Amino acid sequence: MSVSAPRMAAADRRKHLIETAIRLFTEGSYHGTTTAEIARAAGVSEPILYRHFASKRDLYLAALEHVWEKTRETWERALDEAPDACAAVEAISKGHVSVRSPKLQLRPQHLHQLTLRRRPRPLQRRNRRIPAATCRAASSQAC
């Protein structure tokens, strides 16, 4: 008798699919990674993947959003823990190396491979808000 893994909640399955996709997109490329490979690596069928994401593009955008959220959390923690804006900028720049690690994250140039006409506006605004506020604060101090 075989024992099957317990069924994942939809939110957990979605997160697992995103994390698996990040790993595969990072190891290869957007065009070089198929949804069948992502589904197989996640231990699900392709139809299950498509229940969570309408297309490979949607999965990729969700992966970018996931990476951005982790980056944003790291930056906000640096801002909260730093004694001033200059120290926060320094901590963020030191952490940038790990954020950009090809083993862990997606590279921004992959976005260009999607041949998107426009990036989703909420993501675009959030991508600018924190760095801009940090730079304004740091420029008002003598770093």
C-alpha cells in the first residue's frame, strides 16, 4: 500500500508552484523552461498548474511579484534596523548581492524576454517607491 502526500491547500500549492518556477527560470530561461517541466518539478500535472495560472506569462509575473515582495521585506527591515538613511542604503547595497544571486532570484532582463507591452502598474509603482524614499532620505543627510 502506498502512502500519498497530504493534499496542499490552494494558497500553499500556488506558492510551491511559484517557488519551483523561480528555481527553474533561474537555472534556465523564460523561453527555455516549459510549463510541463515546472509542473513535473513541483510534483503536479500541467492541468493543476493551469488551475493556478492562466499562462506561463502569468506564472512568470507571479514569480517576479514573489521575488519583489521578498526584496521589499529585506529593504524595509534594513530601513527599520538602521540608525539613519545612510546606514540603510549601505545595508541595502550589501544585501543586493544576495538578492541578485542567480541561484536564488530571477534576473530583471528575463522580463524583457516576455515582450510585454507594459508592466503591471501596481508592480511598477512599488518597484520605485521604497528605493526612491530611501534615496531622498539619504540625500538629505551627509553620507
